[in-house]
Amino acid sequence: MRIVFMGTPEFSVPVLEALVAAGHEIAAVYCQPPRPAGRGKKDRPSPVQARAEALGLEVRHPSSLKGAEAQAEFAALRADVAVVVAYGLILPKAVLGSPRFGCLNIHASLLPRWRGAAPIHRAIMAGDAQTGICIMQMEAGLDTGPVLLRSVVDIGVEETTGELHDRLSSLGADLIIEALDRLNELEAQVQPEEGVTYAAKIDKGEAAVDWTRSATEVDRQIRGLSPFPGAWTKVGAERVKLLGARLAEGSGAPGVVLDDAFTVACGEGALQVTRAQRAGRAAQEAEVFLHGMALPMGTVLGGEGDQ
């Protein structure tokens, strides 16, 4: 098929690679414009742009698709289908209806649950046992279109957003290839009205750990916000990111370190931090982290200004 690919972050890269490997013709790649990044704040191309250019593909990064000129340029590509995955721009009706088979979106949830911007984070933070990938025929609403194909996966009890992100990215690449191969035979299933939830964009204000919450809630928060933006707590005056956790035995005053293995008491129960990061340093497994920052039993985490 002749395909327009539309995606921006690392999550989208395996999908682009799979489409190329499957022999599809990529008419053009659309992604977000380069953004300032790093210490020098120089414009840095997105992961999709960098990979597309390495593959010798034409890259376009308009700031909007609402204008007549941008829509005409898109239509001139005469695509059979557009494959959209974490692109980041709203597609106007003129764009949605331009390809022969419309626009197919790869969405990282089991629609209609977790429509919106952060479905992987929200699934873990809510304690969902399962999630998956849906191949959806796009329409004007936010992730409201009929689903052509879906695949379900279990969420591991210690799995982080970063780990689940990588699994779902690979699954999405496999599933879109299957969907394109079977496009003429797949039946679009209208999403039910029951069970709709919205995965709001993650706010950094959600990252401060409140140790008075239950261990289950804090565990989900830590894993759901790992690696970005990273749940955090105070150790004295220093802010430390907590990037991995598991539920553990123990009890005590909320925020108190219970042993030499980074087990911390919560409002109900306890959890063990398995991965952490000090400011300006690399993330480390807890055993290594504790060599550089001793947290003796009785240390109290958190404090004034955490929220």
C-alpha cells in the first residue's frame, strides 16, 4: 500500500520500521517540528524524524494541518491509507477523508477505556490488570472511531510505564501490519458507550509521593510515572525520584524506612523501592543506590513542601 505515516515519539518508531520492512510504500512521514532540547536548547528532531531521514524517507513537519495549503499537500500524496500513532496534531476532516481507506490510528489501550493522551500511564496508575492495542478507524472525535482489530496483554505486577510502553509499541507494529493485510475483510466494531474513560495528560503535580496513601496506591503511582516524569519524595532537603517498586510486608508511620532494603511504610501497608535516582545522576537499582545514599531504618521520607 501507499502510506502516509504520522507519528512523533519513540513509541512510533517501531511501527514505521515495520511498515518499511513489510514492503509498503511510504509516501511521506509527518511528525512534530523539531523542539529545543538539551543544555544548549538547540532544535532537536523527534525520534520519528531522525529514523525516517535515516531510512531516506520524505519528512514533513507542519505546525498545523488546518490550512488549505497543508491539506492540499497531504491530498496530493494520493495515499491508500494514513497510519497514525502518537502524532500530536488534530487531523481535520479534510485530512481524515483524504486517503482511499481513511486514517488508521494505533492506540495503546482497550478502547473505549483510556481514550486520550496518556493511556499507558493511566492504566498502571488505576491498577488495571490488562491493557492492549486497538487499531481504530479515525473520525472527528477523540479516539471515538470504530475498532478494526485489538490485542490484549496482561500488565505485570511490577511493570512500569516505560516497560509497558516498549511492549505495546512492538505489539502495535505487529498489529498494524496484520490490519493492513486484512483490511478488506476486517469488520469495524463501533465502540460501546459504556466503559468510556479519559487518560488525561500527566501533570508533574501528580508526581509528589504522599506516604499517607495506601501502599497499593503509591506503588501504582511510582510504576505509572516511571520513567517520566518520575514520582519523587524528599530525603532531607534532597528530592529523589522513585522509579520502581513492589508491595512488601511491614507497617509503621507513613514515610518511615523500615529496613536496609528501602522498604517504606505507607498509610496502609508498605512497599519496597526497587529503583531510584538522585538529581543529576543516573537511575540505579535500589541496592546500588543505597551504597551512595544511606537510608538507615527510621529515616523519614517526605516533608514540608512535598506537594
